[in-house]
Amino acid sequence: MLLKQFIDFASLPEAPLSLGISIACLMFISAETRSFLQNHQVFGMFKLNVFYQSVLTNELLRKTLRLSPSERAKRTTGEILNMASVDIEKVVGAIPYLQNLWSVPFQITLAMIMLWITLGPATLAGLLIMALFVPLNYYSSKHIKKAQIAQMKVKDQRIAISNELLNGVKIVKLYAWEETFEKKITALRNEEVRLLKWVSVAGRMIDAANAAAPFLVALASLTTFVLTSEKYALTPSIAFVSLAIFNQIRQPMRLVGMMINTLTQVFIVPYLYTGCMLSRII
């Protein structure tokens, strides 16, 4: 809105200079305030990240030291260390994105309201494009979750066979089973790499699609406005204000793909962590 006021001021030669200076100062204060609040929020969320990582790791290691012999036999040292170093990191890595669960929809809704004020019914074309991305993100996250569950199962199998090999290395050498174990571990590792690659490629494709969404929304809305609006012309004020609003949508739309990838991992990891924390102790 301040940008619209500034463009209107620039198009009126008789407008007082003090008005332009006031609008420019308000734009500067608004941008600096937004930058300060965003960085303060990021700093606070990453402080929570470090705190919860320390708490979860400490509780996990304290629990494993008190496991009963039967429960300890079910879990290898490698599994526990993998849970402490990798799985917990995935969980706490999602903490900075938790506040985006409400802020991203709020930002997009606010931007759509401002677009409606600027472009009118032509905004519906952009809303239609955004609606098409909802099932895309839903089904892609569903398939990514399935692939991640399969990858974790393969990883557990690989770790179990590797531990079996290390614990019984003398017997393996005695009966010359090295090649057999090598083939099994290599096959599991290749399958794990294939699933990891699939998840990574799918995640990057979602990121690319969500990054292109603001451009497609802008193209659809402005094209519809030009073709259907007989009462209003596409003036520089409308064009620049609309592009500024579309640029505000870019960051929330980019975060959608990142949230899907991160939160999908979070929904899987707690099963392993909770299973260990609920185990019987001495």
C-alpha cells in the first residue's frame, strides 16, 4: 500500500515534497522492522532447536543406560547412536518451521486480500493456480513419507547385518562367508541409496514447483485482469503494486515445500524414539 501511495505521489507533479519524504521514511521503517522481527524470530527458534536437541539426546542416552537385558538385546549400539545423532536431529530440525504452520497460511491469505483490493475478481485466477498446488503437495508428501519409511526399514536391516558381521567376524572368516555378507550389505546399501535419491529428487521437484507458483499466480492474475477488465487499465501503479504483493508470496510458497519435506520426516522418527523411551528398564 505504501508503494502504491509512492507511485501515485511520483505521478503527480504538484504533490508536496514532504508527502514523498514521509512515504519513503515509512517504507524504510516498515522494511527495517520486518527484517528485525524476522531475524529475532529465527534466532529464538534456533535457540529452541539447540535446547530440545540437548534434552532429547540426554534423555535417550540416560534411558539406554538403564535398559533391561532383554530390551538391550533388541537394540544395537549402532542403532542407538544413529537415533541420537541422526533421528533426533531430524526432529529438532523441524522446530524452526513449526511457527510457519500458521504464519504461511496467514501471509498468503493477507496477500490474496491485498490482491483482491488491487486487481479485483482477476485474483480468482491466481487462487485457482494456488488451489492446484494443494493436491500436488498432498500426494507428493504422501509418497515421500512411504519412501522414507521404506528407507528406514532398509537401513535397519543393513545395520543389523553389519553388526552381525562384526560380532561374528571370526566365524565368517572361518567359513569364508565374506562374499555372501558383502553381497547382502551392498544390495541393501544400494536400495537405501536408491530410496534416498528418490526422496531427494522428489523433494527438489516440489521445491521447484512451489518456487514457480508465485510466477504462475502473477501471470494468471495479470493476464486475466488485462483480458477481462474494461473499467480499469493496467497502470504502473497497479502493475508495480501487484508485482510487489506477488513477491511477498514467494517466500511463503517456498516454505511450503520445505515444510513438507521436514515435517514428513518428523512424523516417522518419533516411532523409533518413543519405542526406545517406553522400553522396560532395570
